[in-house]
Amino acid sequence: MPEAVKIHIHDLHKSFGSKVVLDGVNVDVVPAESLVIIGGSGTGKSVLLKHIIGLLKPDSGTVEVDGQAVEKLGNRQITEFRRKFGMAFQEGALFDSMTVWQNVAFPLQRLTKMSRGEIGDRVEECLTMVRLEGVGEKLPSQLSGGMRRRVGFARAVAHQPEILLFDEPTTGLDPITTALIDEVILDLSDRLKTTSVTITHDMESAFRIGDRIAMLHQGKIIAEAPPEEFRRLDDPRVQQFIHGRADGPLSEETPARGPRDSKDETGSTNEGEPAGAGARELERS
Ligand SMILES: Nc1ncnc2c1ncn2[C@@H]1O[C@H](COP(=O)(O)OP(=O)(O)O)[C@@H](O)[C@H]1O
Ligand SMILES: [Mg+2]
């Protein structure tokens, strides 16, 4: 009997105009697993994540969640389908006119039958979890970028979804807050058996939270292994990325390190995102 698969991605291809972004991605995620996806900026990590919840449709290939082909879902079905998910995408995803409290309460009001009192308790619990107790009445614009990111995270996990998708949940956060968010992700997968897919640039985070790490490069998953094994992989591209070295095969190939040439049109911007582990290391030295 094959092991149960929660998310099955098979030979996924996606281009925008003449630009090939995903060129045959194959990866599976099993229930309660935490998969981390790493890769340079602009390699298509966010595009891949958006296929999992049907925000983008494959040119060819398939994404199945619980055996259901996402690209085949109609409008009505997709709304139902998305209840399974909690997502924290890159910044800007909060409702600006709602308070922090209202932002976190929103999925609970929409997706659950919880009473007002239960919702109140759960919102407090989630805000405490990300150390934001007491900011419920503030508007997102009154918070720092790092705090907004934590609100987005609290909102994603509030309704205890089966699957969590995190797009760089800790980019721009200090190391302590990063460790805190990592702890929450770990706890969710251990305690609630939540399946999660997390994109990160932060190798420390990747090794901490991943049951498995996969590296996306030039449209394909070029390496995939549990953390300790991943660390020891021979592939020079993996080693360059892990160690954030300026010189190596990734630097010669671009586009992973090339200039940004186009913008994400789906509304989630990549602004403020570091250019990759390699580039970040360069900035430090
Ligand atoms: N909706 C879109 N329309 C056109 N190009 C897009 C769209 N979304 C992403 N891209 C392009 O696809 C490539 C991969 O983007 P993305 O997945 O955001 O990279 P990253 O790995 O940094 O998350 C980039 O070149 C980006 O500009
Ligand atoms: Mg991205």
C-alpha cells in the first residue's frame, strides 16, 4: 500500500509569456509533514505555493490535494476547498481597514460556527501565541512590518486548518521572533498533525522546522531530503545555497541571482524580500 499523500504535485509546468517558471515540478507532502521549500529569488516558490490552493492554474501537470485535482475544481468547489487551508503570504495581506482583532477573527467568523465568546478567546490565544497580546485594537498601519507579519501568521492558524502554507513567514523578523514562529509551526505539526508547506530563505529556520527540505531551481526540484541528509548532499548548488556563498554554480547560472525583471501580478509583492541566502550573506560581510 502506498503511503497516504496529502499534497501530490506531478510534472507541474507554468510559464508567464515566454518565461518558463515551473518546468516539471514533482513533489509530494504526506499528512502531518512539514515540507520546506528553498530556492533563490524569482525561482517560482510563490508560484508553486499558489498552485496548491488554486490561485494559479498549471499549463500542464497536476496538483492534487487529498486526491482532488485542484485545477479541475469549479468556483463553488474551490471556495469549499480553501477552507482546508491557512495561508500567510508575503506582506500586505492584512485587511487595512480592520483592527488586528478583526483580522484574526475574520476566518473564524467565516469558516467556523464558533460563538462570539469562543472567537474572542481564540483570537486572544492566537495573538498571545505570537506575543502580540494587547494590540488587538490597533490597525495594521499602526504596527511595524514584523508585527504585521505575526498578525498574518496568527490569522492563518486561527481556524486550525488541515494545511498551512507559509510564504516566507519570518523574512524581516529578528532571530528571536523567527525562533518563536518556528516553534509554533513545529507545535502545530506535532500536536495538531497539521500538514505544512513553508517557503523560507532562512536556512536555520529550514533545518529547524522541516521534516523534509526541497530546493527549487530552474523550474525543478533539484534536491529533496530530510534536514540532516540535505545538509550533507553533494550537489554543489545545494551547498552554495546552504552556506550562502557568493561563488558557485548558482551565481553563474542566474536567474536565481539575476536582476528582477518582472513583477508578480497576483497582488502579493516580493518587495523587501532578500535576494536569497547568498545575497544576504554578502550584505553581512
Ligand atoms: N502572475 C504573474 N504574472 C507574470 N509573472 C509572474 C506572475 N507571478 C510570478 N511571476 C514571475 O514568475 C517568477 C517566479 O516568481 P515567484 O514565484 O514570485 O518567485 P519566488 O521564488 O521569489 O517566490 C518571477 O520571474 C515572477 O516575476
Ligand atoms: Mg516569493
